[in-house]
Amino acid sequence: MSIRRRALVHNRDREAEILDAAQALFAEKGFEAASVAEIARRADVAEGTLYLYAATKRDLLSRVVERWYAGLIEALKPAIAAETGARDRLAAFARRHFSVFVEHAAFGRLLARDIRSEPGYRDSALYRMNRDYTRLFMDIVRDGQREGVIRADLPLDIARDLFFGGIEHTALSGVSRETLGPRARAFLDVWWEAVRA
């Protein structure tokens, strides 16, 4: 392996270590309470080195959430592809979205309460990733309309907002690993009654 290639691999490894440390501290302490110095110590790098990978703590948060979101989208695709029919695909989507708030509760709360309210959010990579994520949902709803199982006159923006807002509100009110399945099914049953043809 060439020196340049080794340096590139080392830089990617270092970046992953920094993002892992930041993610852990943001989850443990929250964004405001986690300091750049703590993140650098956890990643075992000098504080100045951290700034080679992110200009600010907010930039670091964005990078962490972008990485997390990319993984979420990639995990969702095979889960919904494994199902047939719009209702079953939406049930898989609902389970995965509920699981975000159980397995990654701190990031679910950060996304729902903090990140989306930031100035400039609509111009960010995170916003574009959120659009990609919700587009997967919208495609399923449109498929359901074509299949004749979802109302053709359904306002898609309202259906989307009720789906994601309802899951976030329900999950942030308290969903555990034990209650995730039943709560996701109960939620989808209620939502489905409003949208089915």
C-alpha cells in the first residue's frame, strides 16, 4: 500500500473515530453540554486536529447526524423492499421509524426538536436527506393509490405530516423495545383507517 493510500485510510479511520466520539457524547450529554475538548479526548486526538474534520461543534453535529441518517436510509430500503403491498411496506416503514426513537432516542429527539428548527436547516444536507427519507414514504403512498388501497384524493403532504408527526409524538411520549411492535401496529391501524380507499 502506498504512503498516500495509507494516509487516506488513516484519515478516514481518524474521521470515524472523531464522529463516533462526538455521537456518543451528544447522545450521553446532549449537544449543548458536550464540549469540543471532551470529544477530542474521547477520540484521542488533539483539539486542533478535530477542527481539521469539522469547523465548529455545530458542523460536527451535522456530520454525525448525516452519517447516522445515511445509515438509517440504507437500513430502511431493504426492510420495505422485503414487503409486498402498500400497507405492509408502510407497516415496515412505521416499525423502522419507531425504532429510531427507541434505539437512537437522543438522535431522534435532536432531529425532532433541535436540528429542524435551526436557521438554514432547509438549505442543509440534512434537509436533503430528510427529503430522501420521506420520499421513500411518499413513493409507497403513491403505489398504494395506484393499487387502489389508498384514497386517490388523499392530500399527500397531510398524510406525510400525520405519519411522521404522529410517530414522533407517540415515540417521544415513551416507547420501549417491549412496546415498539404493539405501538407501531396500533399507530399504523389508526393512520391506515384515515387513508385507505
